[in-house]
Amino acid sequence: MLNTQPHLQACDDFYEALINAHQGLSTPESHAMNARLVLLLANHIGDHATLCDALRLARGAAGLKTATATATPTATPTEADHQAITPVLPTHAMA
């Protein structure tokens, strides 16, 4: 089951590390790094159902139709899907 509740420890530190990891990369290099990061984290999670839930929520949050929605009209993302994860500004950005 996908945990969409705040769970990340030292979230500001991670956000800063993520931004720093992209410094000096071209857009294609940045996209490639994000893809590698997703695959590394997917491997760490390992559970297919959880990963599919994450894909569905991420794609729904982007306002896009899910692959399932194309095949099954009843699988259209709900309003709850769009609000499952709310992005927030890191606390150091508010200072």
C-alpha cells in the first residue's frame, strides 16, 4: 500500500540534496538522472502494486489520464487522486 502521508525525515535536507544533484546538468541529463532515481527507488520499494499506485497518483496529479483510464473508463482518477499528495515549499524557502 502506498503511503501518501508525510513520512520523509529531514525533508528540507533531502530537497536541497535533490536540487544540488541537478546542478550543472543539462535538461536531458537532468531527465536521465530523474529516471535513474525513479528506477533505483522502485527497485528499493519492490512491490508491484505499490509502484502502480504511485504511477497512477503521479500521473493523475499531473492532470493526465492514466493508462488504465484509457482501457477502462471507470478507472478515471477521482478528485482524491489529484489531491493525494500536496507539494509544499521547503521550510528554508519560507525564511
